[in-house]
Amino acid sequence: MNTDTSPVLPGATLGVLGGGQLGRMFVLAARRLGYRTVVFAPEQDPPAGQAADRTVRAPYADLDAVERFAREVDVVTFEFENVPVTAVRAAERHAPVRPSRALLHATQDRLREKRALSSLGLPVAPFAPVREESDLRPALLATRAPAVLKTSGSGYDGHGQRRVGTDEGLAAAWDELDRAPCVLEALVDFRDELSVVGARGLDGEVALYEPFMNRHANHVLDVTLSPAPVPGVVRDAAHEMTRAVLEAFDVVGVLCVEFFLLHDDSLVVNEVAPRPHNSGHVTIDAHRCDQFEQQVRAVCGLPLGSTRQVVRHAATANLLGDLWEDGTPDWPALLADPDVALHLYGKSAARPGRKMGHLTVTGRTIDDAERRARAARAVLREGVARSASSTGRLSAVSARSAR
Ligand code: AMP
């Protein structure tokens, strides 16, 4: 393993495993700091590749290609957690991979992750493994109904999850999930969802953003508010837990801890993302140093930047593929508001639920920022509806709004 600890200075080449929007925003931040970038991704025309100096297109299982890629760069990071550990191991032979494989390994499997978090003394919802039929009854006894059955591996944004209330319901849900290895988790009665993005440098320095408050729709992040309107004790507790994860895994890079905030203001850790997070996109327009620049600094062994929010209050709304349902969103109408910051990820196919971009606005208060973000996003659809009506395409729009 390559354990070189000298800083990787601007002018050097950074490698990213993964080609999605998180890689794209990392690459853009790296370029701003004068680095060259190489993206490794299996798919054609990946969002990160559009912004990088070079893209290596190969499957992660092609370990020779991974090794050639790693030889070309000075440090490697990853932009999603399902990069196979074998690929990371191959890359490590030629360049430091940051954060380390240990964090990736723990977060690739929900059961491993929950066990690791509870062994650190962090509060998680009661959980139990479901690997075979005989696990079903004891699992529901351990968590009690209602509960959520989640696949252990490769789940994201609520995919591979079923709510269950009875033994029969659990058995049926497990069948629906193809009897894959699962975790049963108690359903948490939360008042809000929070996240903390944190960075840790090569020298152990830690930088934490104030918590964000996250609103989900259909299990997918919809709107993020920054800073989360929560008492200082909640912020401090969320920070302490995030720091504990950063230090326990000896992280060099950026991660995000997602929390449930309960009605008594206590916190339960939902999950850990070993990379920048969708909720942290707000930092690009609202904070002194955004989560992607922070990732560049951390993996390059440079001092971390300030996490101070320079424009209070801010809200980010995700733009999902659904917005394209009736035609191209009305970008000019959106941008007619000069205060809207628009980010599009360069994805050509807009499928429902697919994250295509986001927008960020600021407000006098956090409620004002949330209202403005939702209103700005609504403009995108309204414009399409107007132009559809003038070209005789009104029927689909009015049929939907009549429902
Ligand atoms: P996840 O993919 O585990 O982050 O889940 C996506 C979303 O589903 C979360 O952000 C919550 O809104 C909801 N969810 C997941 N697990 C639970 C739980 N144990 N109790 C209540 N809601 C949950």
C-alpha cells in the first residue's frame, strides 16, 4: 500500500473512481485549484468525465485498467460507495486511496455499518440481520413492529426498502427483495432529518459544517436547509458523533453522517456516506469553502478550508428527471431570478427519480429560503406548461393537475 504523506500540490493529477455528479463537482473544484483530473468510470459519457482532463472507460472488475489509471495519478478518491473493494485494492498499489478502504468496506453493507456505529457507542435504531428464513421471527421480536426491511448491500435513496408490521408482512417483504441479505430496522418516529458533512485532513485536522435539515420525498432528498434550525445542543451532539466517525475510521477525506432528530431532541444515526453528500451541495453557493474543495484539500494533504456559511439562510432543491416529464424545463424563466444558483450535471437522459441537478437560493429566514427554493423549482414546470399550452400540448399537463 502506498502511504506517502507528502502533500499533493496543485499541478498534480487527481484520480476519481466513479463518474457521477459527485465526481463531477470534485473535478470542477480540483480544476479551480489547478489540478489535472482523471475519471475512471464504466459508463459512457459520465457527468464527471465531461469535466475531467481524461476519462478511463472500463468496468471496475478490469483490475489491469484500474492499475493503469492509478499509475497515472498522484492520489485516488472515490465518489460513490459501491466501488468494489478489489478495485480500490488494485489502485492502492500505485497511489494513495483516500479515504481508506476500511470506511468504504464498512459503509458498503448496512449490517456491517450498523455494527461498527454501535460499537463506537453511537445511537442507531434497533436492528437485526435477516439472512435466512429462521431469522425472520427473531428479527421482528428484536426490533418490534413497525419496522423497515432494507437490503444490506447496494441500497441507496430508499431503494430496496419495505415497511413491515407483522411476521407475514416481513416474510412477504423479504420475498419481494429476492431474499437478499437484509437488515430489519425499527421504524424511527423522528421529527426531522439532519446531516453533518465533515472533513478530516492527513494531519488529523477536522472541519465540520453546521448541520443541514433535509426534507425527503419518496425516500429521496428533496430540499436541504442550511443551517438546520436546531438548538445548539443538537448541533454539538451531531458534531461530536460525526467527529467520532471521522476519527474512528482514520478518514482522510469527506464524509456525511445522516441523523434522525427525535421529538426529545436526541439523535439517532441513520447512515454514513463515505464521500460528499447531496445535502452538502448547498455549501457550493453558501459557504466559504465547499464540500468538494474540502475533499480536494483533504485528499491532497493540504490544510482544510473554512466551513463558515457566508450567506445565511440557504436552501437547495433537487431537480429530478420528473421535471422533464412535459418537456424541457423553462431554464430562462428560472434564471430570470438573478439570485438563483443553478447546477446541472450534464446527464442527457432524464428518467423519473434521476438526480439531474439542483438549485440554491438564499432567504431572510430559513423558512423564506425554503419557500423560495420550492417556488423557484415550480417555475421550471410552469414555464413548460405555458409553452405546452401555446403549442397545443396542454392536455397532459391539465390532465395531471386535475388529479
Ligand atoms: P436510507 O436509504 O436508509 O437513508 O433511507 C432513506 C430514507 O427513508 C431516510 O432518509 C428516511 O426518510 C427513511 N427511513 C429509512 N430508515 C428509516 C427508519 N428506520 N425509520 C424511519 N424512516 C426511515
